[in-house]
Amino acid sequence: MRRDVRGGGPGTHETDLLDPRAAVERVNAVMLCGGSAFGLAAAHGAAERLAAAGSGIQVGEDIVVPIVPAAAIFDLGRGGDTKTRPDVAFGADAYDAALEAGSGAAPARGNVGAGTGAVAGGLKGGIGTASAVLDDGTTVAALAVVNCAGSPVDPATGELYGQRHGLPGDPASGRPSPEDLAAYRDTVAHDVPSISLNTTLGVVATDAALPKAWCAKVAGIAHDGLARAIRPVHTMYDGDTVFCLSTGEREEPDQFALHALLTAAGDCMTRAIVDGLLAADSVDAPGGTWPSYRDTFPSANARALGGNR
């Protein structure tokens, strides 16, 4: 596993261990959180569950230390109360839910988990996913928490910047009408503050066996996927962070297979961001009102599918 942080205001936990120079080669879980730095407490809830299950690094006869890197978005106060934020119990609940869902289950998308309070350039953000199977059978998948200070919408057309990188079967939308575009410019785009604390998070996973250094390269290329879907990206008001996970179920790729994997990683991250925006629902909360892309541009006939490949 490796991570790549490019935003100017990251909130992370246990990420130094992911450096190729560090001793730890495996992690036991990854936690993506809301609640800014406060929300990182959720990682401890998952760690407690893992320790109880005996999963982690054995550091003594009866001492197991789980390794749970985590990163958080900034969404404080969007529900109306800045003291309402994830804590240790949230991490334990997330662990239980993942265990109950089982291996291979499709993750929830839209206004769930770390995507509950996510906002993307004045629109409602959320959780999105995408995946691809390469010609040699390698699987590459991405999950994004879309919560960006920049905008995912091309102001000239109203289309999502990342839309052009979609594959057949992905969530999709057409070009909005001039009327919808004008309304967007007059309301949503007009009301976006010049300084907005945010952060987009991502995870890219593959079944190819990758050493830490190659995981770092994959995470870096996945940031290119963010840059294709959000403008501006990696601002001083975002903590944009991407993790790369390798399950090691397949053999280590050669240089040509690695090139294909890197290309897919960037594309999957772009597609996951589009998916998160199209899966999100509008929210009217005490902390603010954020319309979804689908509600803002009804003429685009945007489709939020139940999953994508």
C-alpha cells in the first residue's frame, strides 16, 4: 500500500508507515472519514475491532497492533452542528458493516459514509466507484469521496469535466439545456465561496502484486484522474489524498502491464468522481442547501446507475 497527498490541507493518520522506507508492508484496513481531524478517531474504532479479531502486527506474546491508515474530508457544520462528527463508534460500525457485506460486495454510493456531508463546487458531492478489467485479467478499481473546493462542472457547457472519460455502462448525462445552464450560473456557481474548505479522497485497488514504490506511482497517476474531473484541484483549501492498495492475488506485472495498470488507475479515478456526483442526492440541511447535479441539470437526463464497470 502507498498514499499520495497533493492538497495543501490534509488530515491523515498512520500514513508515514506507507513510505517505501518504512518497515510495515501490509495494512489491515483503510478508513475514509468526514469530520476533518476529529473524524480520524473513527480509525481507532476499526483498529479495536481488528485487534479483537487478532488482525495486525504481532508485537508481543499477546499484543496485536492493527495498521489502519486514514484520511478525512472537511465537512464540519454542514449538518448544522459543528460538534456532530464521526467518532470511534463510527469506525467500529464501518468495520461491522464491511464484515457483514462480505468480500466482493458493491460499496454504497452517493450520500453515505464519508460522502454524507460532501460538497463539490456548490453541488452535492458523495461516494463514487468505478472499475476496469485489463486485457491480461488484472482488475483495477477506484473509490472517491468527492468533496472539492474546485468545480466538477464545465461552466461553458454544464457538462461534468470527467464525463468524456466514461465507458459504456457508466453513469452518464447529456448536455444540459441553455436554460438549466443559465440557472446554474445565476444560483449555484454564483453562490460558491472563493475560499471553501474541502478535500477529495480516493482509493485505487488492484489484484496485481505491487511493491510499495509501484503503489506510490499508481496513487500519483490517480491524482491525474482528479485533475481531469475537478478544476482547480489540489488547492491549499483541499487535503486531496489518494491511497493505493494491492491485494497481491496476481503476479507482479511487467513494465508493459504496469503501464496499462497506471492508465486504468487514472481513468478509474476520473470515472469514480463522475459516479459520485451522479449518485449524490440534493440536501437541504440546517448548515446549508446543496443541490445534486441531477436536480441542477434535469435536462441532461443524468443517470445514476446501481454500479459500474
